[in-house]
Amino acid sequence: MDSAAIGWSASGKDGAVAAGAADAVSAGIQLLADGGNAADAAVATILAMAITDYGLFAIGGEAPLIIYNAAEQRVRVLSGIGRAPLDQAAIDWYYANGIPDQGSYLAMPVPGAVHLCVTALEFYGTRSFERAVAPTLALLDRRGPKWYPRLGGTLRKMVEAERQACGDREQKLHAARDRFYSGDIADDLEAWYRETGSFLRRRDLQAHETTLEEPVSVGYRGYVVHKCGTWTQGPVLCQTLRLLENEDLHGMGRLSADCIHTVSEAMKLAYADRDTWYGDPALVDVPIAQLLSDEYTAIRHGLLDPAHASHDRRPGDPLRMRALLSETDPDSNEVRTPISDTTTCVVADRWGNVVAATPSCNLVGNQPDPATGVTQGNRLRSMNTTPGHPNRLEAGKRPRVTLTPTLITKDGKPVGAISVAGGDLQDQTTLSLLLNRIEFGMMPAEAVRAPRFSTGHMENSFDSNPDRARAFMSPGSLSLHSGIPEETREELIRRGHIVTTTGDPIGAPVMLWIDAESGIVHAAGDPAAGRHASAVDDPPGR
């Protein structure tokens, strides 16, 4: 499809894509239109966004992905997050010197996105890597920066390895992946790592894997909301929904002071738990069952004051089933760490498969490798060196990222997917869209444009300061979109919120929703945030 014809919302019975730039949406639509499924289209979209959304994402970045697979009738999570170096001497260096958070090759994790894309094709796709990367190569063949032909050469090496490999489709995909992670591309990357001072080495690339995991899921109003694990901030949405499930948000009214106050106060409690308890569950015992339990939810719900905004940092104690682990009055800390953004992707196909992914790279000044054209970011700064902290830096550990796609099912079938760019805003904006749909009946085209709100009452996920109190951003803050009524703003101030107003979008969301009766997929991306969407109605062979 001509990207010039792609807008910000679309509907179709045979699949849809909502993502970042129009050319990336076009890449996904091409795969759907020639018979590929949602996994194929998502991979094509993600690969293309390494070009079209460069700066928000890059080929050496990372991406969590969540998929409903119609054949298995099951939701699964793929962790495309790069890990810290395996060399303990490197880890010791970080503890002695700190994790660089102003942009540095020293803060690069292993590149995860390429491995994720091949793994998604292997387990859930139908197309070759060559077919999925074809739209990206077409983009790279256009005139562009010096790294375009270099990255094109790297991707064509992977295609060459796939073509030349013997065996079935799976073995061919492995050959493409292995050339990047353990072949001559890995050799070139290691040379670059040594030149830039990065601690990464070839063995880090060889050891990398994309894990397939169970989602973290909670029920809400007859729906089930699925998130990635505590190596993301995703379960914070689940905790917030649990706190809200007995509140009459619909009766309060969507933009009322009561609704905004209740939702924001619940988010503060959930984010305090995120900052205290979340980390890579492969290396940390995160009490996620307790955090989502009925008993803990009821105890924490009792802290919600309908008349007053909290300015305190209030994590709970799920291990002892206590409402408060501690209570502190944090200072407001100016955010000094530069934050590079993220991009978005949701896809549905005509067979009932649905994908949500949130690709990112967090470049902060890092430049492409002159040999391979690969750019890697600074994601290790989303960790810390705080003794005993679940998100402390360790060898081979995943940082607890803000990247947090969402998939929604009802009666065991997929009905929706959401992806948001915006760091610590991501699950806040996701919550707004989810409530817009479930509580207030909005379809995606309306939900993504409706006025939103957010709080900075949490730790900055991009601040590696070992003193976590110094990473706390803005106690009691509440940012309202200018479309929220003035009387609501005044009442929220009266309740103690420190209110600011913005005309800019709060987060950059995309969303799709499937009509259960007609099967039509409705997709949209917030046009004010540069999001796009398109749909398919006439696949080949029909």
C-alpha cells in the first residue's frame, strides 16, 4: 500500500496494523495483504520502524511482544530485551563508577530486537526472514544517511544465510539469526564494542535468547488484561486495575474530578510497588502473586482517600500482607537524564491472531557502527546499583524496562491490543485508553484522541542513581490535557493535586479493537502523536 494513503484510523475485516510512521504501517499491511499472519506483519512493521522511526527505535534495540495465537488459543509473551554483559569485571566497574545515564556505549545491553523478530517468525509466523525484511530493505535502498547501505548489507547477509542454509524453514531462520549473533556480523560488532569501550563481547551475543513466557493477567469487568512480566513495568497496570475494580468510574463520569482523582491515586500506589518490587524474575524472586492477590488489593485499597491527594511514597508489603512497607515524603527531583522515546505496534489478522509490541532503543547520542550500520542504545541505565534492589545490575540480567504492550481477551478470544510510547507514561496512557473503551464505550478512533492525564509521582525509570529517593520525580503532580474542563482542574487542585496543563499528547498510543459480532478490526493511532493505521479487506484467494 502507498504510504501516502495511510491515515491515523482504519477498519477492515481481514486485518489491521497501527504503528508509528506510515511507511512502517505499509510494511505490515504488505505482509497481511499477501497472506501473511499477524506475527509476519508485526515483524515486518518492527523491522521497518528501525528506519522510519529511527531515534525512537533502531535495529540494535529491544522490543517486548505479546501475542494471541489462534491455533493454540493462548496468549504468550516474547521477551526481546537485551541483557547486561556477562563479564563480572564489567559489573564490578558499574558498581565502582556508576551506570552512565547521559548517553554512553558503556550502557549498551545486548541487542534484542533482531533475535525477537526471528523468534516471532519461527514460533508464530509463516513467512521467511527474507520476505519480512523486504520492505525494510526497500526503505534502506532509498537515499539516506551513510549507515543505510551498511545496515542494508548486514540484513542482506542474514538473508543470504537463510537462502544458503539446508533444511526446513526453522533451520533457515536459525541460520539468519546465527549470522547476526555468532557469525561474521557478531565479529564486526565485537570489534565495534572494543573500539567504543563497551563491555559487550561476542559471547554476550552468542548467549542471548528470546524467552517465551506466560503473561501476567488480571480480570476486569468481564475482560482479561494481559501484560509482560516484571522485567517490564507492565504489571503496574494489572495492580491499578485491581484497585479500581470496585470503583464506579462510569458513574463518576470520565473527565470528572472524582474519576481522575481515584484513578491517579490508585496509580500512585501501584507505581510505588513497581519501584520497590519489580525486577527480572529470572534472577529475582518477585512476589507477583501476592501483589495481585485479593487480600493485598483490599489492604492497599484502604489507603485511597477520596478527598485528598497523596504526596507520599507508599509501597506496600505483600510478603507480610501489610498496607505499607514504609511511608516517606519524597522531594521533587528535576529530571536531568535525557530520555529518547519509543515507538508502537499492534496488529490483527483474519485468522484471529493478535500482536502488540513496543519497540525502543533509548539511543541518547549513540551512533551506528561504521561496519554494520547497527545502532544500540543505553538501556542499562534503567537499572541501578542499589544493594538488595530487585532491579540492581547483575551479569546477564534484563533491565526492568518501561516498554509495556497490552493484549485484551474476552471469553478466551482476543478483542483488543494497545501499545504506547512515553517511558513512565506508557501504562498510564494505556489505562486511559482501556477505561475509555471498557467503562465509557469508546472505539479506538475516539479513545486515542480523548483528553488524558498522568502523574510524575514515581521514580524516573531512566535514572540509575543508587539513592532511589533521588530518582523520585514529582510528588503529588498531576498533568491534565487542556481538553479537561476547568472546573475539574480547580476541584483537583482543591484536593491537593499539584496540577499542570498541557496541549501536547500525553503518551503516543495505538490501539485496535475487534467487533465480536462482525469480526471487523478497528485500529487507530493518536494523530497528534504521529501514529498511523491501515486495514485490509481483500486478501488474495478470496
